[in-house]
Amino acid sequence: MGASDSKLSFKQGIFRLSEPRQIPADDVYWTGFWELPESTEDVFSLFSPADIRRTRDNNLANLETLILAVTSRLCILRSHPSFPDPELAPERDALNCIRVLTRLLPFLYEADHLEAWEDKFFWGARRKRSRRGQLAKTEIIFDEADPEQTPTEVQPEFEAAKPLAEETIDTLIDLLFFSEFTLPKVPAGKSKVTYAIWQSGVGCNTPIASTKELENNRTEILRLLLTLTSKSMYTSANVLPVKGVKAISYIATCPDKQVVLSVLCSLLNTTLKYNPASWRVPYDHVVFRDQKQVLVTYCLQLLLVLILYPIPEPGNGPPPKNFFRHFLGRLHRPQDFQFLVDGMTRILNQPLQATSAYLPGSQKSLTWAPEMIMLFWEALQCNKRFRSFIIDTDRAHDFVVLVLYYAIDQRNDASKQGLVRMCIFVLQTLSVEPQFGKSLNKTFEGQESLPASIRIPNFHGTYADYLVTSIYTLLTTSKGKLDAIYSALLAIINNVAAYVQNLGRAPSSKLLQLFASMSSPSFLLANESNHTLLQSLLEALNAMIEHQYQSNPNLVYAIVRSRKRFQALRDFTLESGQEEIERQNQLRKENGGENQRADSIDSLRSPTVTRAPTLSDVPEENNAFAIGDDDDDDDDKDDNQTPEPPLSPLHSPSGASRSASIASSVDESVPLQLRGMSEKARGKRPVGQPAFSRQNSTTSLSSLTTPILGANEFFTPSAAWIESWLPELPLHTILTLISQLAPKIPSSGSSSDTATALKAIRETEVRGIEPSPIRVQFFEWSPLSLGWYESLLWGFVFAGEMLVAKGTAGVWNNTSIRLFKVQEGAAQTPSLLAPRGAVDAVGSNLVQRIGSLNLRPTATQRSPVSGGNTGNAPTTVRDV
């Protein structure tokens, strides 16, 4: 039968499925589903979504029989002694069974009305005919004592069997390690299923031989395993962490250590051994499809699905252990950690190298840097030894720069906000380690070799300088897109503040610019929770003063020169704040808006303000200390100066927030130069008042599912409200510092006076201040944040499939996904890297792949959106 004839027969067979007549299970018709298709493209193109839905809704019995037929055939082939023999047990049959299941499952998952059926059909207890029953379906037995009796029929014998889904998953895992199917041929007499790690790396020093055919078969199996676990996509984010997914739970809780380690190490090593620089022909990736990259994509995605999966609590005891996460956390050999670090940095560095090539776009650009950052974050969280390794070997510096690159480079891309936020949380996770904060005092060399987007002109400083400056950039140039996680950005500064030494003039000035912005009346009175961000910044400044006073003269000098701002904050009242806002509004009208830079400079904005004032409206003069230079200004001069435009509010609705867990500990190794006062005297916590509870990144996440309309529309500041938080601001340390140092600091601001001032600061021992305990703000997980995290991962999976599918339809394309929202973008014009026409015919119809989700506040759950990429329109994924 020719290829066209087999395709026609296969399509005709598909039409029969939805007809009213139920086809018997033993009909030869079912064999066509594994004998007729010639490729994955045949199954996906001929088995259309309409065909599947029509059968599902009109004749579910036939669909049941089809699934039973292909799963049964797959299990029989796995157990066949000759598999994969081309005549007796063809490899083609197994691959077609895998492809049919991959095609069908998403359309079953999307149907809410089939949930009870799906649970019973795939996960319910069942019986199957025993081997004896298969050999003798009916036996006639007579009782010798009564030859006149009627013959008695003995029913076929049955035995308990695993649920269908479990049996299918077990079969697929075995097939991943099957001789001559996914692994090289084993010697005669040995088991055909050998749990051998595919690549050298963790747990394996010697790679096994492989071929493209074997790797392609692994790819098909991994895609089906991803499809089986993709029930997550059809569950809302608020339900998913609580409900879980049975397929992932079954795989993750596998009790067989050998199986878990073989799968874990095979996926991990295959991912991290991949070298995108191995192909050197310019633009080869435009025309050809790299099957190795497809395999690595599925390896990385399935690995992440397994290791980050939180097994739901059963309610009557602790949840079962996720063994994939457990064994990743048990790695301890330095060579394994070095392997992880080298593989991760190779992939994360690739976009930086691709953009610097002589021929733009000539090198293959990988699209799974977000997934690699996610893997790095998982390794940090579940393996303390790995965390210590990258900090002790200074490899943490490389990751700080790489993570900041992705955050800063993508900060204004609406479709990449999930990636940017994840990068911030990675930095927050690193920053809780004391040794990390200390390591930032190392000089940053080679900054001029960085991409332009993250290069700081004329930079000569430490990694701490670079980190503070980069956080300032994220706060002031993200156009309000990161307002939900400003608290996490400030938490990073807070966590490292007690260890930072010799902070440069420019970053010191930027911290004071942030203070000037956050302490302005327009900022404080715009939102009921903005003052918590000011408090967090003040605590960071206090930590630097209290623990590293003599090591940070530049910061101290900037604070002293900004003393009027701190004194004004101490005396802040509702009336004075409103008067200042009115005065600046009037001056702005008189100046015709000349000093407004909101149109060209990014802002921290409230979504309810039409024309939002900006944080970066605070001028950045060439003088590093210009922002704090208010010593020579008197009240008359202030009235004649150009006013500082009011700040936009940061929305962080207190009604939706949860208190963060603050772990306090005193690091005795921190040098102390300060002597003096009690906790009460410092004014940080008056007697009888509760400790200040700061919002951390998890709290910020809570605002993503809470309406923020009340932030400005219904909030009215009052004197009582100001009194509820103003006395709690930790100003005593700074005001004490100012009172003792201000008389010793020259006021002209010339270079000679600056040198004199810095010398005086180094030689002066400030009394009346004592170091407070070092407070660490951890990233705190909750069902809400886990739902966001899973939606982020599955958004990566969906977008990655749209890219690797190319010539075929994506697995989840045109299905009703609930975990995130899929939107189709405008069609793109042809270009060298996105060709159309004849090149499309050979399979290079490129689909733009996005890197993350855009998290948007929503008051209600959105209806499912069918996410397809039809024609040449790129697809974007947004969180629901």
C-alpha cells in the first residue's frame, strides 16, 4: 500500500470512530491505528481536533476502545521477546501507539464533563484475564460421581491489574531504557530493559553509544509522558497545588530507587551535556530542525515537571516524598556540582554569545534559558550543598550577572514578566546566605565585556555596587510592570546590607535617590501600603550603618548630605504632605510640565493614576552625591528651585497581603564599630508595640489574584493612619548619625571637601547606636505562589512545543487551557530568520517562542481560551 493510500485509509478509519455504531474490541479495524500511519505528522494532521472532539462527544465508547487497544498493543510489544523485530513486533507499531495517545489525551483533559469518567477509566481498579484464562477461555468439567449431571462451565480466570494509567506509565518508563529501541543492543541473555543512564555526568562517567533513531524514539516517549502529566494545563492555578495531578504523583513517588535515579540522571545529563555551539554552519538552524535540541527540550521540561511538583497533602498525615526532588537534593560530590554549573552557564550564556556574533542571528538561539533558570532555582532550594558550592567558589557571581541580564533585558516585555519575576526571586533566594553577601565585596572585573543592556558606563566597583545599581535600574525603568515585586527587590538589598563594604559613590547616591522618591508626600499618601517599602529601604540603610559603618563612608556621606529629607520625614504630617503636593502641582502647571520626565523615563506607577509621576523623576546629576546635596539650601532657595515631581504610588494592597516570616540571627563575624543604645532607644519598636511585619515576595504574589481598584479609588489618607506607621519608621539610627556627623562635614561639596568628609567619617566613632539583629527575608511558598510557579512552567512547556513542533501541530494547540491564557499575536512579515513560502514547505515555519507568562491581577477566573497558533501568527502565553 502506498503512502497516499495508507493516509486515506487512516483518515477513513478516523471517520468511523464518531459514527453511532460501536466497533467491537476484537475488530481488525483497530490495528489500522498502529499499522497505517507513517510518521508523527500523519497522526497529528489526519487526526484533527474536530475528529477527536466529535468522537469524544458522540461515541465515547469507541474512544475508550481505541485507547484500550493502543495501550494494550503497547504493553504487548514491550513484553514481546522479539521487540523491536520488524516482522514479529515492529518498532513502528509502538511509535504509532505512542503518537495516538499523545494526540488524544489533551482533548480528554480539556472536557470538564469527563472528569469523573477519566478518573475511573484511567485510575480505577480493574481486572484482566490471567494467562491461564487466555489459554483456556472455557473448560468443560464433569463430576465423576454423577455422570448424569449437566456439564459445568468454568468462567475464565481473571487477576487484579494496575490502573490503566499506571500500567501505561510503567510501560513508557521501561521503553525509555529498552534495548534496540532507546538503548543500544544488549548481549544475548540479558534483560532488554536496562536502567542505564543515557549520558555521562551525574551518576555516570562513561557515556553509552547512541544513534539518531534511538534518540528520536526517546523524544516520542518523553513527549507522551509530558502529555500524560499535562493535566495541569487544564486546572486553574488556585486549584492545582491543592488537587495535584495523579500522573505526576505516581511518577514522582516511584519507590524503585534505580528507576528514579536512572530517569533523573538521564534527563539531567542529556540536558546539561548539550552544547549549542556544536553546529557551526551559519543559519543552519533556520532551514534544518535539530532533533537533538528537541530531545533536550523535552528532557529539561519533564525534569522540571517532576522535581518542582508539590505532592498534595493527603489530610491524614504527611504527603509522600517526591523522590526526584529528594535525590536532586542529595547530590554532594563537587564534580557533580561543577557539571551542573558548567551546563547551566553554557545554556544561559548562549543568548549573550548569539547576539555578539559577526553575523546577527547566524548562531542557533536556544529558547529554554527560562527553564534553565528555573532548574538553577530548584537546585538552590533543595540542595544546601549546591548553594554553598556556588557561593564558596564564586560561581554565584556569574549567576548574579546572568540572572540580572535576563531580568533587565526583558523587563519591559509584557510577555516576559513571569521570567523577570522569577529572576528576582532567584536573587532573593541567594541573598539569604550570609556568605553570599560577603562575597559581593569582591571587585567586579571585565564589566566592559557585558552586553550593552546590562553594562554600566565607567563602572569600577564591586559586585555589591553592580547589584545595587541593577536593582535601582529595575525599580526605576520597568514602567510599572514590576510593581508587584518591589518588596522582593528591596528584600535583596536588605538581606545583603549587613555585609556590604565600600559601597561606591554612585550606588550610594542611587539608594538615597530611592529614599528621596519613597519619602515624598505624593508617594506616601497615594497608597495605604507604600510606607512599608520606605520602611524596608530604611532598614537596609540602617543595617549598612550599624554593621559596616566605617567600611561605607560614601553611603554615610550621602546620608548626611541628605539630612533635610530625613528630618522632614520625621516631622511629616498629613497637612504638610498635602501642602507639598499642592505646591508641586502648582509649580508644574506654571512651568508647563517642562520638568516632567514621565513620558520618557520609567515609573513606579499605580494602575489607577492616569498620568503617573515617576520614581526616576529624581534627577541624576553627574555629581555622585547630588541627590543628597541639600546642605546649602535654605527655605527661600528651596522655593525658587525646580520642584521634584511627585512620585507614583506603588500598589501593594495590604488587604491581600500575608505577613512574611522573618528569620533573625546575629552574625558575630560582622565587624562592629558602633556602641550604644537599646532596641527601645533606637526607636525601632516602642514598648508594647508589635514587631514590624514586612511583606516579602510571596505577599507580593498575593496581589496578583486580588483586585487593586481600591488602592487609589477608595483610599483616603488620614492623620490617624499616618500615626499608625510613622512612629514605627526606623529613623533613630540615621538621625543619630546625622546629629553627630553633620557638624564635622564640610558643606561646599567640592572634591577637596568630599575627601575631607570621607576621612572624618572613617575616623569618627559614632556613639549611641548598636547593631540590631540581622534580619533575613526568605521567599515564602504558599498555594498561591505554587500555582503561579506551575503556570509559569507549563507556559514554558506550551510555548516550547509550539517551537519544536514546527511542521506539525503542537500537542496542546487548539485545546481549552485553563492554567494560563493563550493569545495569538499579529502575523509577522517574512524575513531571513522567519522565512515564508518555499522554505516553509521544507519545515521551517518558525513560531516565535515566548519566555514566560505575564501575571496580571484578575478579580474573577477567566473562561478557558483555546490557544492555537494558526497561520504565521506568533503565540504569547499569559497567566490567568
